[in-house]
Amino acid sequence: MEDILGQAMRPPISLKEFLENYQDELKPPYTLPVTEVKLQKSMRLLEDHDRFQEAQENCSLELLEAFDDARVTDFIPGFTELPRKSVTELPTDALPLKTVKTLLKFKENTQKNPFQRSTDIYTLLKLPTARAERGEYTPGQELKIYIRVYRPARATHEHRTLEKPVLAEEFECLGSNFLTELRDKIQCVCNHKRFFDISENPEAPLPSKETDPGYFFITDTFYNDKRNPLNVDYSANIREWAKNAKGLQNVKFKTALMEGTRFIDLTVSLGFPQHYQHHGNCEHVFVFSQLEVIATPATQILPRHYYPRLKSYSHFNNRLCNTCGNLHFVYVVEGSNRQVHDPAYMCKKCFLSYHYIDGKKIGEFRAYRLIDCNNESEEMKDEGNPTRSTVDVDSMDNIANILEEAKESNAKIKEEVKAKQK
């Protein structure tokens, strides 16, 4: 497989064997029973428990503390937040101003903790305050697996090279998680939708999908999602094609059920690209980037129901309408004899006004609508933002109006000041 992709492949690791070898070679002290017998025996106080208890109390570190000692706090990035004073403090009498209200509203969504942003400018999600209950995890018996999912490659053109992979999301999974649990949390614009030509009826509702087939291809195995018996097996055609494909005749591909496979059952190569396909031809590359044995559950892990957990995600800039350049696109137009671009990305207003007269289609083209848009402000969801934040165009107009009002009020104040000086 590495010869075909032209990339060196690390030796595959069986996650189950990796955990077993760790447990055999590294006998962690926290798995041993807690006892003070050896300490008491070395002090020759096995029969004098009262004296041993007195020695423990007299040697306690708490006796060394002083009231003026510097306060020490354990700092864990993501868990601990340091209070930071803002550079400027707004006067209380300025709070009713419209400009100040608008500024404060926008600042609510800003990242105030530097540990929430990685060095690659990916947004890191804040960890919940919940902690795993005592006994929920046994130290050294669970794996944490980091998986990086990349954005689907954009269409390639002649004489142009493939773009570099762009990170979309990073997940933390447990060895006990099923593959389907991860699949259900991967965000994609194609999720739960069917795209078809709506040029004859541009405002027709988008039908939901009755089936949702897909597979993970990991190392040499296709893991198919068959939770719905009607889901087709995408890998069947690929396996049939591989029998006659150059360099793949001797490769024996296996199949397994996604819903019946846990991460601990996998054999993976760290850092080597794996393949996720769904919605027909929507393809994502993902990699297993890191393995971690849970040695101290109290500081390393959250309750089980949080996993798979989205750790970080990338912001993607939404494409603007090719016609007006102000609103985010809603329609994708292909094969149009009246458009300069193919495909063309258009907002609702421009699409309906340019391609229709009195509701009748003009010219030949195919159109696909990505979202249901029922208002005039046109909000386009950010594909790379799992929080599903939207851009409200009306709010931007309001800001412009507020700024104009502020300029007018400032001009009036200056005139009044000049009049008083005279």
C-alpha cells in the first residue's frame, strides 16, 4: 500500500497487543495495594501503632506551612484558567452606548484563554468540568486515541497539483468506543442531505436520506456501516476493481462491520493516511496521530459518555456570492450558458433574480442548494465550525448604521462645544 501512495508506512500496531505489552512490561505502582507495613517495619514500630501514628503526625508536611507562603496552584492546560485583567476597563456610564453594546456582544465569542488555540491556529474546545468517577476507569486498562480528520479535497484542474490536506477536526476516542460513534460526530456538509438538481423548483425542500452508507478503510480492512440494512456496501465495487488494478492484484482486502468494531480491535499505522467515504463520492482522509495509555484517570480523562470528544476544529472561510460579493453562497450552479464561472456560487437573491423571470427558468443550467434558506438575511453555516455559528448579514448593516449615528453625534457635540467657547 505504501508503494502505491508513495509514502513510508510505519509498521502497523495492534492496539490490543500494544496495551497488553504495556501492562506486561510496565508494572505501574498504582495497581499495587496501598500499604504502610514496610515503612512501619523499617522503623521497627510494627507493634507500637500509637508511636507510629504520632511520628506520622509530627512529620506531616502541613506542619512546615506558613501563613505567608506563596499560594501554589496546579496548572493543567484546558482544566485551569488563570484570571487575566483586561487591558482597558470601560467606564460604567459608557455601557448604554450602542457601539459599546455591539462591541461587547462580539467579544463574547472571542477566545480569552490562549490555551484554547493551538500553534496552528486551530480552535481548541474547552474541557468540561466533569471528572471521571472513582472506579469508572482502572489505571493502565484503557487507551486514549487521537484522530485527525481532514477536509475533503477540492476539485482538481488540469496542470494543477493536489492541494495540501487541510485539518477539519481532531477527536479523542477511547479504545472501548465503536467506530460508528466516531462517524456520527464527524461534521460534513453532506451529512443527512440529498443534493439534486432543483433548477425547476429552486425553493423545493431538501429531502432527507433514507440510507446513509459509508466506510472507514483502515490498513487493509473496509469497515462498512450496516446499521441500516438498506445501506449499500461501497467497498464491493472497490474490491472488485482492485482485483485487476495495477499493483493491487495480490492485496487481499478484508471487510468488517463498523458498528461491531471497537478501536481497541484495530491494527493501525500511526501517521499514515486512512480513508473515510460517505454520500457517494465524499471522501475524507484521516490519520491516527497519537496513542496514550490512561495511567492517571483523575487528570487524564473525562466520564465515558463524553467520548469520542471533539478536541479542536478548523475555521474555513465561506465563499461569497460570485455576483454581489456580499452574501455567502447558498446555490451552486453548473453547466450554465449565462455564467462566467463553472461552477458558480450564488446567494439566494442573485440566483433568483438572474436565472428566473416571474418564477420561470431562463437558459440551461443545473442548480444545487446546500441549505434551506427561508429568510432574507441569508445565513450560511460555517462547514468547519461544529458549533454551527452563523453569519448574520443584518447585524453587519446594524453596525454600519450605529457607526454613522456615532459620527453624527460626535459632530453635534463638537459644534456645541465650539458654540459654548464662543
